[in-house]
Amino acid sequence: MTVEHSPSSANSPQNVIFKSRDRRIVAIFEHELTRRRRTEVGLRAKLAQDEALLHQKDELIRRQVVLSREADHRLLNGLQMIVSLLSLQSRTSENAEVASQLAAAADRVATIGRIHRRLHSQDGVETFALKHYLEDLCRDYSVILSSENPARDIVVEGIEITLPGATAIPLGFIANELITNAAKYGAGRITVCLEADPGGGYALSVSNEGPGLPEKFDPAARKGLGMRIIQSLVGQIGGELEMGQIGGNRGTRFTVSFS
């Protein structure tokens, strides 16, 4: 027996509700699909824009690197010219004190140039092996010192530690100034020592043989450029500067304690 559905059953209220609900679901899906497609188009456009900006930044960085290298080259050439002029004036000056000051200034400028060159030979390096760094520095200084007095030399002792450039570079300048003072006022061997500080942190010391410091010597009260540079750099790294005599007043030791 065949059962036929009457038109009235196909359009019954229940079927109408089902069809209406299906149309709403389809409409929701279509709306969500359209929204997602718009979002995808927007994201693709934003990605393309970001890639274009990234390419522009890369190009700017490349240009800045080129300009920086060119500026470094010009700076080193300028420093070398200053050293040459100061050295020439030092040799031709008839005033011994002026000649000494000019020679000291030439040495300082030359050291800045060497440190700058050494730092830029390690582009991208954020930390430095300090003992190795000091050995290179002292090797440069030994050449100058030995030309004046072959009997004098500089040795570097102690441990190796790795420090960020913000600390290692000022320590290099401090060591240079202390070595300059030791060479000027002391005698015999100059010893640069890097060791762990029993109280925590580390200590960099520069000592020399020969006459000790005068009584009640106060580095903070010294008006010389070298000591002012040392005090400023020690404060820059949050360190402390101490001085003392080597046993029996046979020499002087300056120590910089730092974390």
C-alpha cells in the first residue's frame, strides 16, 4: 500500500521551522566564511607590507654599516694624524715639560686608536676575554716602553674572565692609564694582575717596582689628567680604586675592584 503525503504535510509548521533554521545556519556559515576570507586578505596584505618594511630596514642597516665603516676608517686616519702631529711637536719643543705632555697626549691618542681598531675587528662580539684583551693592550704598550728602556717590561698574570664590553673597555682604559703612571713614576717590571676578589667580584691591579708613593697620597685629590680619567672610569663601572705599597716600600700597587 502506497502512502502519499499531502501538500499540507510538506508545508506543515514543523517542516517550515526546520527549513527556516537550515537557512539561518547556512547564512551564518556564509557570513563566517566571508569574514574569514576578508581576514585572510587583510593578513596577506599586512604580511606583504611588513615584508616590504623589513626589506627597507635591511637596506638601511646595510647602508649604516657601510657608513659606520667609512667613519671608522676616517676616525682612525684622523687619530693617526693627531698622533703624528703631537709627536712632531714633542720632538721639536724646547720646553721639556711641554714636550713630555705632548708625548703623553700622543701615547693616549695612539692607545685609543689601537683599542678602537681592536674592538672593530670583533664586530658583533658583545663580550670580551679580559685577560687576553689586556695582554694585547700590554703588548702594544711594551713596544713603546722597550724603545725607551729595554730593561723594562710588562707582564700580565692571573685568571681569565669574560666581561661585557661596557665593563671590559673602561677597564682597558684604566689599565692603560695605570701602566702609564707606573712607567712614568716607577721602575723595573710592571705587573698587571687579574684575580678573583675574596669579597666577591674581581680585582684588576697594576704594580711596579721602585719608589713607593709619598705619604698621605690621595688619588682623589690629584689634579693630573690621568688620575681624573681613572677616577671617572672606575665610577662608570661602579668599581672601587685602592692603592698600597709593596712590602718594604719597594713599589706601588693600584687595584680596581669591580663586579
